[in-house]
Amino acid sequence: MKLLLDEMYPSALAEALRGSGIDVSTVGEVGLGGRSDPDVLAAAEADGYVLLTENVADFARLAAEHLTTGRHHPGVLIALSSRFSRRPSGINAIAAAILALATEHLEDRLVYLEQPPQ
């Protein structure tokens, strides 16, 4: 999986995922900090990144628009803030939820991350 972290995620999450073998970049690392959501999704699409975000309102709509206009995207993962914390104590849970999907076919899918079993 090649993953792009939306700008709300700390670099600690990228480091944790890299340590688990995920090819991950942050929006800031690829020069998209402060860019619009359509720009972020377009860049993810162009570079083959699955996008991780908690911005369900915008990215669910954008992903659906991609499909209805005949375009495709590598996948969008949604980590709802009601389920996952971006604080240091929540990094491992987000990483585990992503790793649980690492071998799944995510193209054109919008997937809500689930808390890993305790």
C-alpha cells in the first residue's frame, strides 16, 4: 500500500507506519500543505496514493464525484475522530487499523477504519 496522510495527522503516524513497512508520505512532505481537498485527492490519484483523512464530508463527496464522472482513485480511508485520536496515545490504533487493510484492494473504495480488536 502506498499511503498519503492528510494534513491533520502527525508525523509520528507516518513514522509508525513506515516502521511497519508501509510506503507513506504526508501532505506536507509532497508539497500539498494548505492545498484544497480536490487538489489533495487529485495528487493522490495521480501518484497512486490511498488517502487517509478524517474529513468524511468533503472526501466522501469528492470520491463519489470521481466515480460518477468516470475517473478512478486508489482509495480513501476515513478515520473518524469519534473512533480514533490523533494524539500520541491514538497513533498505534490508527496504524493497526491501516495495517489490517494493507493487503486489501482499495481502488475506488471509501473505507471507514475500524478499531482493531482488543
